[in-house]
Amino acid sequence: MQAVILASQSPRRKQLLEWAEVPFEIMVADTDESYPAHLPPEEIAVHIARNKALAIQQKSNSNKPIIAADTIVVLQNDIIGKPKSREDAVNILTRLAGNQHRVITGVVILNAGKETSFADVTAVEFHPLTKAQIEFYVDKYQPYDKAGAYAIQEWIGVVGIKSIQGDFYNVMGLPVSRVVQELVNLEIS
């Protein structure tokens, strides 16, 4: 498979591409993560990913495909971003506890002037969690760089998740099997 540029500093996205044995290099650029208020959640994630990909395209002289992604968490109709503080993380997890939410990762692949984009959606339901469990997780794992204030592959995912419908790796931050399929399609088209 041809090498790609991953437009992300996420250690989880890096790990997933390594597991898939996709050769890549990392390039990042500061981008605006705001979005038009009228967009539905799936389009919000793709919009932010597109901005990341375009920023790298402007910065890079490479002709390698660029992969950018953005993950958001949606509870009912509220978009839940990264927590701003310990208190915010505890409040977010308290809201998620005992409820189902959607994890949406928007992916944009830019290659030779063409764009491939999609949003992958996974439904995740937490068991009810005690305040002590939530505080233990926040204090030990400090999930301040994670949308929804949690990582499914950490302690809270192991003990707190009741069910998942969809791609587990999407919840980690990249629906890697679909990304690989899109990259294969680029090579054969």
C-alpha cells in the first residue's frame, strides 16, 4: 500500500494505522474546529476533518494521500467535545452514564485533487456508573484530550460499556477498516 500523510497528532489514530500496517507520516497544522450551526452531526465531523486535510494540503509538497479525521460524541442532540477541566469531565461522564450516545468520526482523504469523505457512526451505551467510578477514571486517566471524556480502550470502557453497535475502532478515533478499504479503492481506480 502506498504511504499516506496522517493529519493528526492522536496517538490512537497513529496506533490504528500501525496495526493496519499502513505506511504513513504525521503532519499537523492548527485548524479552526468551529462549524456552521445548521450542520447535522455527521456533517460536522466531516467539515472539521476537511479543514484539517486542506490545511495539510496547503502545507505539504507531497503527492501522498492525506487522511484527516475528527471524532465527536453526541448525546441526544448535544455535541460533547473534549472536557475543559476535571469538573467538566466528571459532568460529561455523569451525563453519559446509563445512556446511549453516538460516536461519529468524520474522515476525509485527499488524493490527487479528489476528495473521499464519510462519517462512521457507532452507538455506545454505558452501564450506570457511580460517582466514585467516574472520579476514579477521571483522576487516574485524565481524559482531557478525548471527545466525550473517555477512551473505550481504557478502564472505563472495559468496566463501564454495556453495549456497542458499530465499529469499535471508530470509537477509538478512526474507522480503520473503512479507511483501508477507501485507500485500496484509490489504488485500483
